[in-house]
Amino acid sequence: MFKKKNELHKLETKILSLFKSKSKAVLNYKQVAGALNVKDTKGRNYIIKVLNGLLNSKQLKSFQKGQFQYNTSEINKKTSLLTIIPSGKGVVIVDGHNKELIVPKKELNKGLNGDIVEVSIHKKNNEFEAHIEKIITRSKKEFVGVLDKQNDFGFVLCRNARMYTDIFIERSELKDYKNGEKVVAVFKSWDDNRDSPSGIIIKSLGIPGEKETEIHAILHDYGLPYEFPKKIEDAASKISTTLDISEIKSRRDFRETLTFTIDPKSAKDFDDALSFKILANGDYEIGIHIADVSYYVQPGTSLDQEAYERATSVYLVDRVVPMLPEVLSNGLCSLRPKEDKFTFSSVFIINNKGEVKEEWYGRTIINSDFRFSYEEVQNILETQKEEVDAFASLTKVSYKIPRPVFNAINILDKQAKILRLKRMKNGAISFDRVEVNFILDDDDKPESVFFKTSKDAHKLIEEFMLLANKKVASFISKKQPTPPFVYRTHDDPDEQKLLNLKQTIAPFGYSFNPGKKNISSEINGLLSACSGKSEQNLIDTLTLRCMSKAEYTTNNIGHYGLAFSNYTHFTSPIRRYPDVMVHRLLQTYLDKKPHPTQESIEEACKHSSQREHLATKAERDSIKYMQMIFMKEKVGQHFEGVISGVTERGLYVEIIENKCEGMIRVIDIKGDFFNYDDKQHALIGERTKKAYQLGDTINIKVKKVNILRRFLDFIPTA
């Protein structure tokens, strides 16, 4: 009972509602438990925990120990994170309210997106709304925009839906910056008598619309550095490339065991390898070998600090912004073929039923025999030949592979399928999403679109990485007392969002039961039913929005989506800082040495989660930008699309053949006056009753492409 975060939050909401309804009553924990019909000891302990938390946050007050009363003096003052939505209004989430509260534009009081603010709560027309009283912490200082240069002053025009104001630049700060340049401005102050904040320009990014300008603008928008300071590059270049002999002797040696990597064609940083051996009894020794970044990047060094700040590599359409300097990510740490490399490994003895009989964790040395691409392995699995065909080969020349390698790939594939089947039976969610990718020309401009789907070769690697991540987390969680650790957690989906999903997908002809105990099977059924259909991408996206966000934390609540009670990230330390933390902690516990405090680990977890979310947003923006470039040459062309969203302003339409999304504005729909029906998710004509409904196919013509605002305008065609 009350294990999950959302259950504790619901309990808190129920307790607050109880005290609000009896605002003058003084209650103890037993009276609260009785009112909520909680009878077990564990449940009562959670009530005590929540009551003390509400006391600390001043939502309750206490006259004597164990006696609580609603604190009416604090009802109108709350601290919250401010989010600006595209309409220009603000949104805050405050304790004691079940849903987001709107902050009207006139009540923003100079609050900007991401700021921590103090708000007062007011009731208007039977609805609560929030007014910002003061700014506690500004979330960001740097803003990207286009310089509008006047004679005596200038403005940086921040063309961002979440940034509702421009930044004033004094004449003395204009310097040699040119009118119309895309620049980076630093927020200085916002005086009460000014309509706009003042700032200074620190950098020109170039001409708006040009690729380098826009990509650098995306990175700047999210505070993601795209260059390493010279001192970091220098520190990385000074690391010895010669493997220390004494270190080699201290490690388990896998150099004589068959080992290979499987990665994308374009990969340069190979951070995982698989080793394979058939034992005398017929069982398999399978090693998952991970680049030993923690050996080269020591805690407290400038390299470590830089990696911590970045926390993740950022994968944009045309480039990778790495967490580590190239000399490490593509060189020293990368598990390149025919080179001795230090690794941190999970080694399992597995029988032919996919059962793990033995497990071992520790530092190793490997020498990868082969570097395969996913396409090459897929070709082997599909043809069942001891040969890679020319069209799949990295070298575009067919070649033979040794029989032991052929056998290893096939056995690993069978084992992966067994592991996957077990996961699905245990309730894992199967999101085999179609990913949009671009084929770029010599100038890195998109010339065509293709869709990447997960095939057996991808799933082979995925399952063994999942196995290593799960087993490492389980190994630590079983220790008594359980030491602090970095877990990758995923909470249960939101019930209300699932109900909304059920209503939203009804026009497509799909249904599922959100109230069913085994909701994961219902979700999998939905995802399977729409697989390969024109609406798959939309329904996948809508379903994903119902899911909680995965995050890094020391509080192990399990991973809902994978159906694992213990899970971490161990397998990608070249591109994820939490994996580096996991390697260090695992070695610390293997050596039985003192470990960092839970508080310090949790702080690093929160930072890594935040940076991951920013990187994800930047990656989405880069895809959106490339879609605009791709569609620029297609103005006037006709396409078939699916209505992916319906609002009062118009219809969002996703083009079926390339997944690019744009909007048909309601004023461009001729022949009638169309009203928005939120229950039917449709625009309906007043006179003709013609309906444009979510999920309908529709023929469109590309009207306009706005590269700077990353927006497509369509018009409907017959």
C-alpha cells in the first residue's frame, strides 16, 4: 500500500481535502486513518509521514504533538514552478490542488518559463487561479533571439512561444552586432517601470535560417554546450593511451574469448560488446562488456566535472554533441576492433531456457574480434548464411564470417527472444516506435526521409543491455542493508490520462479498459492493433503521453514500462553520466569501501534527469528544423495526411509518407463556419454539419513553411 509516488500524492490530496472540509477541527493520525478507512499499521505509518510533511510545508499547523489543524493563514501562499504555455498564460502545480492552476497573462508579474515563483491562490467563477506574487529563482539567464537594431537602442526578439517578452538592449551594448542577426542575450534586470527586461548581447550565432545558426540556437536555448573548453580538451589529450601492465593483471581477461560489437553504421563510440562461449555442460557464458569510462575519468577532476555538468550526449540530426571529448569517446574508451580495451562487465552463465544460473561483475580487459552493424547482423539472421551480403556490408563488399561467429549470433538471438518473451509476459510495454530519420546530402541537408524500425538485430542488443541493467540493480538491492544506488525508475501511468486516451482513440475505432488490473496487456493490445496503420505514430505518441517520465533516483520504485522491480543504467557510460556513477558505486560495493551519501547521489540523479529532459527537447527541435528544411521545397505539393490534433484554431495534420506535421488554420477551411467540439475531438460546420475529426484521413496542400518558427501551414484539398 502507498508504495508508489503517485499513491503517496493521492494520499496527501485526500488528507488535505479532509482537513479543508473540517477546517476548524483538530485531528490526530488515528482520526485521519478512521476517516480514510485505513486500518493496517503500514497505512497508518504512511499517514503519519504525510501529516508531518504537510506540517513542515505549513499546510497544516499543530498546537501540541500529534494534533493537526488546517493552516488557513497559509492558504494563499504557495511556491511552484512556472510553465508558460503557447497561449501566453502560465501554469503552476501547487499542493492541495488536484490539477494545474492557470496564471492569467496579466498576473504573470514578470515571471518567465521555468522560474520558481511564489503565488497566491484566488477563486474566480468557481475555479481556482494563481497570481504570481514574486520571483524566487530565475531559471535561465541566456536567451536566443533576432536583433532588431534601432538608432539609439535595440530589442532581441525571442521568437519562442514560451518567451512572451523581448529583451531591451541599450545603445552602449549594441556594439558591432548587426540588425537581423540571431544573437544570445543575457538577462540583466526587469525594472518595475519597464515593459521589457534589459540585457546585454554576448554572442552572434549568425544569419537566421542557416543551418549552423539554427542548430547552435537550439543548443543555446536549452543551455547545452557544443564545444569543450580548451583545458578539458588538453586534460583528455594528456591521458596515456598505453594500458598499464599492473592494471591488466588485476582484471579478468577476456581477450581470448569470442567478442564483437553491434552498432549503427555511423557509430564511432562503441561502448558495449558481447562475448560468447559454450561451456562443457552446454550452458552459455555471455559477457556484456561496457567501456570502462570510470577508469579514465576520475572523481573530482576537471574532466569529471565537465561530464557531470553535461550529463548526457545530445544526438541531433546532423551531429552528436558528446558528453566526453572525442579522444575519450571515440578513442581511448571506444571498444574498437582488434584493440585491447579496459571494460566493466556483467558476465552470466545462462542455460538454453534463458535462465541465469550464475552472475559475476567486475573490471575486465577485452579485444573485440569483429565490428558489426545492425544491418549486417540482421542480414545474417534473415538469410541464415555464413556470409554478409554486399548491400548490408559496411564495406559494400560481401564477406564470409567464421562458423563460431555465425553460431554465436544465432544463439544470442534465440536467447534474446526468450528474454523478451519473459518480459512481455511479466507486463512490459512494447513501444516499437517508428523513428523518423533523414538521409543527408554532402552539405548535411535532408534530401529524403526514412523510417527506422526495431528489428531482431536491434532487439538482440537491447535485451542483453536490459539484462545487464536489471541484474546490476538487483545485485545491489539484495545487499543488506541496501546501500544507496542510482536507479532508473518509471512510475505507473496516470489514471486520468488513460481515461482521456480511451476517449481520444475512440474515433479511430480502438478501445481498451483503463480500469483493468493488468493495464499493460491492454496497452500492448492497443499498440499491436494500430501497428503498421497510418495512425500508428499518433496513437504511439498519445499513449506515451499517458506514461510517467522515467528518471534517475535513489528511491527504487521499479520500472513500470519494463516490468522490472530493479533497474539501472550501466551500459552506456560514454554518453550518460549516471552510468559512470553506477560503475563507481558498483566497484565501491564490490571492494566494500566507504560510499557517498544518499543525499549527494540523489542530487546528481536529479541533475542528470533534468539534463536528459533538456537534451530530449533539443533533439526534437533539431528534427523539427530538418523537417522544415525538407518541406521548404514542397510548397504547393499535395499529400495525404491524418488529423493528429483538433483545436479551436484549426487542425493538426501529419503527412503519412514523411510524418511531418503542420496545421490547417480554421480560416483556411472554406464552405462553412466551423466550431470546435471537444467531446468529439472535431471541427463541425454550422450549416453543413461536415466534421473534421481526430484520426480522419485528409488531403492537403503545403501552403507555407516558416523555418524560423518551425511551423508548416497546410490547406485542405478535395
